[in-house]
Amino acid sequence: MVIVVTGTAVATVDVAGTEHRNGHLVVGDDGRIAAVGPGDVPAGLLDALTGGDPRRVRRVDGTGCLATPGLVNTHHHLYQWATRGLAQQQNLFGWLTTLYPVWSRMDADTVHAAAAANLGWLALSGCTTSTDHHYVFPRDGGDLFAAEIAAARRIGLRFHPCRGSMDLGRSAGGLPPDSTVEDTDAALAATEAAIDRWHDPAPESMLRVAVAPCSPFSVTPRLMRESAELARRRGVRLHTHLAETVEEEEYCRTTHGCTPVQYAEQLGWLGDDVWLAHGVHLDDAAVTRLGATGTGVAHCPSSNARLGAGTARVTDLLAAGVPVGLGVDGSASQEVGHLGAELRQSLYAARLRGGPAALTARDALALGTIGGARCLGRAAEIGSLEVGKLADVALWRVDGLGHAGIDDPVAALVLGPPAPVELLLVGGRPVVERGELRTADAADLAREAARTHRTLMSPVPSNRSDL
């Protein structure tokens, strides 16, 4: 079907920041944007697209709505949906050491149920493309990477799973327990096997794999270096956590004699094929270096606040030319998991750091759309509403009680309460309609997630004060 949305406000998030107070959007049956502009659809366009067959046209009344590019989630840990609400007063290191033993018991069934629930919730929050950083592979847990890919196909989101890894256990000076880490060679081999099996480099791809060793305190220098070499040999992107907390910076200075960004550069981990999660604790030299190398940053304001990690220098990063996208981060450190709400959180965090002019509502929308697309290397395909791009579109309802009286529809979306998603298209395919998930039953997803949570938590003593 050709989908025609009329009477809607439109924020294209193109380079010029083009917006229309009363506009139209046309999606061709090839899953790409055929037209976007002010007023009504140009005469003759629909006939040209359908051969004059009105049965091939679906019309959507966009009155009271705002059309934007679908949101792009640049950092997540989908499996953590099964362990939300735990370690509530811990910093990152305390939170991780509390949860690692729980995660060591998960299997493919856990990961699939958690990922499906998480991705369904992301879709309801306006997300059309999501990454995932999966780095815990318990022995005898089954094919966890395949399990989350199956979940993404079930929900229908564009998916960038990152094959993570850890090979630096506690006995060797790392943070994770030895039972949760892999042998270095085995991790590298499994990562390349994931690329062989799953990565699709096509322009309209629904599935692209990235290489993603976990962090400086859970991965050896050899695994970091050889992962970068592997990714570049295979033409895929690189992702890792970096500069999230002061404890991480202290670890890098003590263990490696340098800052996290200096350490990453020594190992070949800066470049326009890399995006880093968090980037909270960066000095001026690090910000400049990220900008000079085109290294991206996944900004996760709610997770950083939940763990008390600090506030990223987003305004400075943008000024330096760093690609910056938004991430909700793992659901065990950001239980809301609502990507649309991160637009507001990013604006608030920036203004707490830099004052009321530090970030505008439109800047925040750009972080959640074209900024994320830049981090994933897909700015030519997604992230803005332009003719020829993939039809990943969010149509938000901004005329209800919670938004009444906010005349600027972009401000209503960013500064107002989370807006209901009237229609969410991924490559022109409806995933959400009138606030309801169409590709899966939300109640079933919730039941499956609750069941796996109970199974995963059942061996944990009820008197544990740290959970």
C-alpha cells in the first residue's frame, strides 16, 4: 500500500531544519519516502505511484499530530528487562557486581522474552531502529545472540545487535566474575561467526552487526585491539562503553597510565566507524579528539542519572563535531526504557550543566533521530524525513490533554509528557497504530517477561539487602 498522511505538522530534521505546520507525507509501496512537504499531496503523485488504483492507497488523517523521523536508540542491553528494579542505590561498579551473578543464570529463553518485551516497549515510545550491546554469554546458555535477533524480527524494528564480549575476569584484575567471561580467542571467533551469519550491509538492511567488547575494566587490551582489527577487516562498526564513571577513569589511570580516551586511541578505537556509550567524563582534549576523529557518542542521560554517574558534555561534543545520539541504556539501570522521554531528559541534562540555552527542543529531536543515524553510519538512509530515505516514521499525537495549549508541536513532543504514538512505520510497515503494538500482543510480551524474571530471580535468597 501507498500510505498518505495529510493535515499533520512535520519536522523533517533535514540539514535545513525544514518544518511544516500543516503538511503531508507519502510513503511508497517500496518502503521509502515518496514525498514530504507543506499542504496537500501534489496533484498526480498518487496516480503515478499506484497506476491510478485508489485501492492501493491508505489515507491517514494527521490532524493534531506531528510527524518526525522514527527515533534511533544507540545503546541498550535488552536482556536487562528481566532484572529491573534491583541494586537501586548503587553506583555502576556496585550495580554490576550485584547483578553479574544473576545474569550468569540467563539463557536464550530469558534473552528472547526480555528482548521482545523491551523492543515492543521501545516501539511504543517511537523507536524504529535499536541497537543492543549483549556481552554476557553464560556457559550452556544457548544461542543468546540468535534469541535477541528473533525478538527483533518478531517486533519488526530495524536492529543493530552488537556482539559484545568480556575476557577479563575478577581473578585477572577485572570486575566481572570469572564465570561470566569468555576465552579471548573464543570471543573473537564467536564475533566473526555472528558477522558471517547475520550481518546484512544492504542499504535497506533490517539487521547489521557491530563488534562490541564491553569496557576497559572487563576486557583485555588484546581483545580490544583485535576486535578493532576484526571489525575493520569485515567492514562493520565498533561499539564499547567508555568514560562512564569516575571509577572507570581511576581504573584506566591506575592500570594503563592514561585516560579512557587515550587508552581507546592506543588500541585503535577512535574513528568514524566507532561510537562509544556514555562519554560522561571527558576532558577538553578528549572532546577535541573525538571530534577530530569523527568518533560518535551514545548519550544516555536517564541511566547516567539513575547510577549517579554524571552528566555528559553534550553541548561541547556537538560543538566539536562529534556525532551524538541517544540511548535508553540497559533496562536494569533505566527502568522506564522510553526513548521518547529521553528527548526531554537530554534537554534537561544539558541545561543543568550549561544553562537554559544549552540545548533546544529541536536539538534534542536531532539527537534522537539524525544524530543516532550518524552514530550507526546510516544517516544517508534514516534519521530524517526526505524523499528517497527509508520510511521509518513516527506520527505523534500532540493534541490531547497533556499537550493542550502548547502551540509549538516540537516543544509539545520534547517538553511535554510522553506523546502517544498514532502510527509508527518501519520501512513503511505499520508497527504501532493508535498507541497499540500491531506486530505482537503486548499482554503476551508482559507475561513472558514476568515469567522469565521470576525464573531468573528464583535462586536469589529473599533476604539479600543489596538487591
